[in-house]
Amino acid sequence: MTVHSTSISSKSNGAVLHDQHSTQPACPGTSAMRLVLMSAMTAMSLAIAGCAPMVVGSAALTTASIASDPRTTGQQLEDTEIEFKTASLLQSQFSELARINASSYNGVVLLTGDASDAEVRNKAVSLVSGIPNVKSVIDRINVGSKLPFSQVTADTWLSSKIRTTLIATRGIPSGSLKVTVEDGNVYIQGIVTQQQASDIARTVSSISGVKEVFTLFDIRSEEEINRLRGGTDPNPVQTGGSGASASQQPATSTSVAPGPTPSTVPVLPQSSPQARPI
């Protein structure tokens, strides 16, 4: 088992990706309801449009997860909108040429799936980086034939298994994590402490059927996360325009040997919209 870790933190080599929204929503209940409605609308729109090849990741959110998520309700709504726009844009542009999943967390968009050739993949990444409020794009799109339906089904089952395991594991903020599974590889996004990051990596890497684990975390202290849940970001950062990027380090990974805690090495998102896969 191999665990790959991306640490997106205010303290890591300038890779600063923070929420830029108002920290004091005028009506939290209304914002939460808007987010739930947007999630439902997204699922309904995709079902009506028959967008089977283009799947939006983590569209279904509950009021409980909204309350536990360190992101503001405004940022959660914005991430849902980014996922919806990405699915619609890629479906209209590529149709049968690609099967791309999009998961946005704090404006950092993870793209997984497959594209018919490198040109399609690169264009998809470029298009997504131009969507308003997208700060960075992490490209994990495979170039080649589409994943067999049997594997897609297996990934869906594995995703449910992972979520159930995380919910049952004490000390893990499962309600505020986004989990994407592609060909047995697992990608996890969220704002967590260093201890939580290690616990999540260890827990997921031990689940049968998981090939590799990619943790795309914004590492914060427990105090910072509590302040975020209270609506205050202790390290606000101003960014302009769309497609803002983070600094880059070479992609590295470490094998996870049997033991209580896996060893992880940070892997930061690529800085260019035409990013190569991590």
C-alpha cells in the first residue's frame, strides 16, 4: 500500500489556499438550506441530462456535514457550483471523448477519470482552471481507454465502504471529508490536523480493495479549525482572478509498512493549468 500526501497549508512553502468569503453569513440557516438545495438540483440536473460519463464528486451533502465542515457555508456552496459547472462544461465539450469526475474543496479542484488522448486531457484541465473561483487544479486524468463499467461499479462500492469505515472511526471528521475513488485509488480532501491526517491515511490504507491513497489536505491546528468552524479564518489570503495556483514540489510517495501510523511525504498541486498528473 502506498500513501501519497498533499499538504495544502498556510505554513507550507507558500501553498496558501484559503477561503475568501465573508466569515459572518447574515443567515446561516438560509445559507445551509441553499447548499442542500443546490446539491439536490445538481443531482437532478445530471440525472435529467443523462450525464453518466461525467460524474460530479461528492454532490450530496447533509445538514450535519455542513455544520461540521470547517469551510463557510458560502465556500461549500461555491464548491458545489464549481462541480456543477465543471460537469456541464466538460460534458458539452467532450461528450464521449472523456469520463471525468470533479471534486472541489475550498476551490481546489481534483479531476479524475479518463480521456481519449492527451490533448483532451490538457484542454479539460485548462477549461476547468478558467472557471470562476477555481484556485488550483489537480490533474489525475488517465489518458487511454475508459474504465470498464465493472470497475466503475467496484469503485462506487469501495467509496461507500470507505465512508462507512471513516464514520465508524473515532476522532476522524468524516462529515467534512471528500472521498473520490478511481480504479481502486483513493483521493481524500479536507481541512484536518496532522494527527487526523495520519489517522485517516492509516485507516483508509488498511481497507481491502484500496490500491493507493492520495491525501490532499489543508493541515491546520485544532485551534485554527475551531476558529474556522466559528466563521473566522486566522490566516486569510487575498487572491485575484480565476485559476490561481499553488507552489509546487516534486511528486513523491512512500510505501506504508505495517504499523500504527503510515509515513507520508507532502506532494503539492501543480502550478500550471496544464498540469501533469501528480
